[in-house]
Amino acid sequence: MQWHVRRCIALACALVQEDVMTRNDKRAALAAALILGGFGLLFYFLPRIMLALGDWPLAAIAVMAAVIVGPFVLLWLRSRHTKGNNGEG
């Protein structure tokens, strides 16, 4: 693991342990990390997926559109859900 990744993990652990983050902040950070991590895995396997869809160009276009737009849509839906639960906006 590279030094900057270890440093970020150590900083995140320190913030969580020192109660600098509120419960809602921790939940938001965890949700964002899970969403981005999931799409990171999807990007890792994306070349194999695209090669498997090589015979169907429309399916490949649909997969690429979903991969590019998907994280933004999920984070937007999460923010709308959070605002609804907090009684805001």
C-alpha cells in the first residue's frame, strides 16, 4: 500500500476515534465510501465487461452510460433521502 493511502486511512481513523465527526457525518462518509468503492470495483472489471459486450454495441453504450452517470445519480438520491429524513428542504 502506498504511503498516501496509509496516511489517509490513518487520518480517517483518527477523526472517527476523536469524535470529531458526528454520527450523521460518519454515516454520510460511509455511504459515500461504499458507493465509490462499489463503482471502483465496477471500473476495475469494466474492460472485461466491455469485451464480453463486444458483439452488442447498444448494450455496451448502455453499460458505459450507467457507469458514468451511476455514481452521480446514487449520491444525488442519497442526498435527497438524507434531506427528507432531517426535515430539511
